[in-house]
Amino acid sequence: MALLPIQGIGIKGIIRDINPIELPADAISNGNNIRTSSSGVGSAFGYEVLSQNPVDFSPEFNIHNHSVDANSPVWIVCGSSSIYAYTNGWDDVTPVGIDTDFIHMNWTGCNLGKMCVINNLEPLYYDSILGGNMVPLPFSPGVAWPEVDKTFKVIRNHNNFLFALNLTEGGEHYPDGYRWSHPADSNGIPFTWDETDPSGLASRESLGGDDGAIVDGLTLRNSFVIYSERGVDILDYNGDDFLFTRRSLATSAGILATNCVVEHSGLHYFISDGDVLVNDGTSIKSIMQDRVRRQFVSEINTGSRKNAYVVKNDLHKEIWFCVPTGSTEYADVAYIYNWHTDAWGRRDLPGNTPHAAQGGVVLPKVTWNTVTGTWRGSVRTWGARKLSPENETVVGCIIDDSSLNMLDASTANIEEATSFIERLSMPLEGIVGHVTANAIYPHMTGTATVQVSIGAQDFAGGPIQWGAAVDFKPGKDRKVDVRATGALLCYKVSYTGRGSWNLTGLDLDYVLRGQR
């Protein structure tokens, strides 16, 4: 009899691009509704309703903005014909008299100090200082954007500048054109975008070249990065008469869609065509290759790829790459990258979640009467109302019922879900040594009673003879009695329900049956 300890299961994440027989013992070859961490791998699924708008307005985009009172975060939720601000209640902030035929346009937005700036048919900003109103963003003093017959597809901030990307002016489309505004005063808006005004620093430029249309842009340290369909350009701030110097970083790697890039610790993570890439300002490389890239490419619905988006989850050191799969129109799956462990997980999203963002959520006070779970499992403090990193979560809007939902719920889940990990083709004595597995000792915590299955293969890629699933209750059970004989062993841990589980390792009890 031999006992094989396998430690650190899941820390390497899901690896599907490499044949399972080539993987180390602590790697997993498949999984869903899981997250990785330095403590192993565990369940991650479900959502919790934050608030439901009493009016069905088909939300298509939401962004987060801190108001003057740091304890009252404002969520701006943009729909097909109206705009709402949510704090402790819903307020319709659609400007009076503005064209509200938004349905065929895509929302973009950013935070400029305490101002939340958004764009669709016309740029708007939410003034949280002066009463919380959504008002048109002027092109120049006293002049609105429609008056100069100019629109654009994407608005982003860089320091105190605003950038307008992918321009249409005077009825002509300039897909590689972009503008920057005069820098705004602190917590103010730019006084002009007019490049002909000698008193301002605004400018209008064009990328040129063959990189295709501009799709998005984002600050990277002291530079502003412009992402096109087939290229990446960087504007370095130099402070001279030209303000920004442009350099080409890539001409063969573009971005998949708008809202598909985020920044963390001086790096950009973005979805490209068939890959997830990281940009450090001097080079671009894949972080998905040889792990889950093939599954990612095969699952994504290319017809709806413009609805993909990326969101950070700082609390868990994660970046969520959210994509529509199969025949779905909006993102229903998140490929989750943990930047601390450099590993991948995967989870389902609620159906029809067109966009999500990270931001603060004001939670009610925790008392002896309202606390749930255990002391050890609690992640909130007594009497807490002020925002902290633990109040930062991922919030998404569901288009079916116009609701805001915490997509990383820690206390309750609206729906049951199935989470699992699987490892196939694991050689214990080389591929010529046949073994019989007798028992598994999982190193597991959680509230869920999981099902553990074991199987065997006679050769790599051969059929798997799975045994019956056996229940295992963390904190109560010590081992799972199993029986499987073969040259390669397989195991699966799965759970369906609302509970949680976390696996850090296991001990496998087996007997060598000789070589064949």
C-alpha cells in the first residue's frame, strides 16, 4: 500500500490546452464555477440582488462613481431609453430634451474626479456635487456637441484630460480619429474641446496606418493607450507644445471589443481576437496560451463578441473576462484570472448580464440578530456602514428585470449551481504501472456535502471507467472509500446547491498491481 499526498490542488488553475497526462499531479484538467487562490481551489457561483428598479428600462451598461459622501456610492445604470442613478434608491436622471433613442448605441464611460462622464449619442456627465444631475457635456463654452455636428463612440479619461475616440464629424466617419480635451480643473469638466481655440490645449489627431478602427483606450501609468481592431498605440505625455508623443506598440494584436481592457499594477489586461493578453507598455504577451485558450476560443459566440467585457475583482485578486458563449447574446461565462497565483478559473454568469463593474456597496449594519454563517467565515465587521475593500464587489445589471446584482455574493445565492473540478490521466507509477485506488482523504473545508468520484484508464486518451460518486462532508468525514484500477487514475469533485467548499489537497491511498 502507498499513500500519495497531492498538495496545492488548484493553485495552478484549470489547464486544458495541455494533454492531462503531461500535467503535474496538483494540476486540474477541467472545472467550472470555481476560483483559485493561494489556499487551493473552491466554489464560486451565484448572485444576490442588490436592488431591482421598479421600472423596466432594459439596462445595457453600468458604471460606478463615488459621490461626495464616500458612504454613498452612486451606480449609473444606462438603458436603451433612459439613465438611472442608484444609491439607496433609483432616480431617473435622463436629461430633459435629449435624444433618448439609445437602443442601437453602446455606452462607454469613465470617472473624472468626482464627475461620472458617459457617452452614447451625446456625452453627458453626472454632477454629484451640484445635486446629482445628468447634464450634457459642452464642446466649448455655451456650445453643445450636437451644435457642432460631432459625435464619437468612446470616452475615456487620462489624468485631467478626456479622450474622445472613433469620431464622426460633419457627417463623415473617422474611425481612426481621436480628440483630447483641455485638462479639467479638480473635480470639474474641461472648458473646451475646440482645437482651434488658442487659449486651450485641446487637439484633434488621427492614427492613420492599417490598424483599423479605434475600439477603446485606457491610462497606463503616465501614458494613454489606444486599442484598435488590429493594433495598439501609446500616447506618452511629454508636456511640450504637442502634449503627447505617439508610438506604435503592436500592429498584429488588437482588442476584441469596447470595455474589454482593465488596468492593474501598471499592466493592461485585455481580450484580443482569440486570446487574453497583457500589455506592460513595451511588450504584449499571452497569459492564456497553454492553459485555457483553446476552450475560450471554441466557446465564444463570435456573432456577439462585441458584448464581451472585462472587470476587476480586487477583493479576490481576480480579473473577469466575460464573454457570450454558444448562441447567447450577452456574457454568460467569466474566465477568471488570479493575478496572485497566475492561474485560471471559470464560472457561469446570470443570463442576460450585458455589463458589470467593480464598486462599493453600502451594506446594512451587522448585529447579533442579523449576522449569518459562522464567526470564522464572516467577512464583515460589527456595525459596519463605511466602505472598505470588503465592500468592493462586482455588480452587474440583468436586462430581463432591470435589477442590480452582486455577482460575487458571499452570503446568499439566488440560484443553485453546479461547481466541479476534474483531473484526468494521472499516472501514479508511470504509464506502465497499474494501480488500484482504495481511498481518498480530501483536505477540504466548507458547508457543502460534495460528491467525489474516481475513475481509471488503461492508456492516455482511453475510455474512463468511473466509479459511483460518494458523498463527503467537510468537517465530518475523514475519507472517501473508492475502488478503481488502471494505469492512469482520474478524479472529480462536484457539488450542486448553494453551499461552499474549498479543496487544498488530498491523500490518495493506492496499491501497485504490477507492470504491464
